[in-house]
Amino acid sequence: MDGRTESILRRGHLTCHCLAIETAAGVVLVDTGYGLRDVEDPRSRISAMFLALLKPELRPELTAVRQLARLGIEPSDVTHIVLSHLDFDHAGGLDDFPTATVHMLASERASAEAQWTWLDRQRYRPQQWSSKQRWRTYPSLSGERFHGFSGVRALAGLPPEILLVPMVGHTLGHAGVAVDTGAGWLLYAADAYFFHREMEAHPYCTPGLRFYQWMMEKDRDSRLANQRRLRELALIGGDVKVFCAHDVVEFERIAGRTAEVPAHMMSDRAVRSDAAAAAAHG
């Protein structure tokens, strides 16, 4: 699955990458990963199939709300959540931020609520949606262009430096999120791809993740077209830094620390060491 675990008999590791952005409008969270309620009662919140298939490591200290608390950020400080899509491992923490407005594409909400297929009912978990009255949706066919992507838009109440970028394929309303840092753009591609080497000139994906992407895709042609455009951006190496939700190498490269423990459990020296190692690996 992850391309670096020593044996097929050993458990691999993926991440649930979230971003916290401090703005004049409050803290903006991009995706939420699993939440505290998922940790407390996973069988009522996550399908038995995905619990068996993925065996997520559900630890309260790894939830977004607990990691933000260690930074002095209260749940009420998170005023907006920008959601790439409503899969259980991206939306599980919505309940932990009871006052945040949640932004997503309208087609994602419609597809998730429709529950058209058996797999939809496994991936989309209404048990995680106590925030529905605070959802704000946007059409995916109107908007501006951004590095080859269309339908890109700023979001109500948020600064123009944060953009929702439609990347349909993994789901029918899947989106990436672009953030202007002032020193270039971070382009969070969420589940548009899963493995860092998919962004290489000669792309490669591990067999397990290749199968998982095929199993979960809703629009194969669109998914592959979006991957190609992301790959072009990554290979250009300009002012847009592309990364996805679940790749450990990319997480450690950007976060500058190991993905296996929360930041507050590491010494400053360890953080610097991990940053150097991630830079060397990249």
C-alpha cells in the first residue's frame, strides 16, 4: 500500500492530511480526518467493511480538534471548514467544530445524500453529518480558471487566497483546495491521487493503492485527466506545490515531521531532524 513498509505481512501507513489556516475570518480547516466520535464509537460511524479493510488507527490525540487544542485553538475558533469531499475519513471530524460553516461542491452533497449504490452507503456516513444545517455548497461548472482547472472559486466569508478547485473523479463532487501562502500556492489535491510517485514523469502507484483508487472512483476519465494536470504542475516545479491527502512521504515533506506521532509529542530537535530528513528524501 504505502511503498515503504518492509513486508507485505506488516501493516502499511497512510495519513489523513488536514490543513489549518489562520485568517482574519478565523481559523479555516481544510478537511477534518477522523473525529472524536469516530474514536469513541467507530462501529456506529464507520462501515464494518472499511474498518476491516483499512484498520484505521483511531487515537484521540491524532484528531484535528485535539491537535489544534495543543496549539491553543478552540473548536469555536474554527469558523470555516473547506471540505474536499464527504468520504468518512475526510468528514469524520465535522462534529468536533459545531459552529463552523462547511463549504463543498453542490454535486458532492447531492451524491452523498443520494446514496445510490452499496459502496456509496459505505463511504458516505450520515452519522457524521450533524453539521448539515451549516453546509454551504457551490456549483462546479461556473467559476474561474486556475492552472488548467476550471470552475475554481473563492468561498463566501473567506479571503480570496483560499480557492475551491473542482477535481471530479474520486467522487462526483470531489475538489482540491488551493492556498496562496504569499510565497507560492499550496494545492491540496485530496484524493485526486494517493501516492507521491504518481506525480513523477513516469508515474507509479503501489498495487494496493492502485486497486483502492479504481474501487472508489466515480468517474475514471475525469480522475485520470485531473491526475495528468496535477502531474504537469508538479513537474513544472513552479510556484504551485501539489500534495494529496494520504501519502506519508508528502505529509512529512510538507509538515517537516514524522506522521506517526502528533507534533506536540516531539522535541524541537526531533522536529528539525525530521524536516532535514524529509527534505533529503524529497
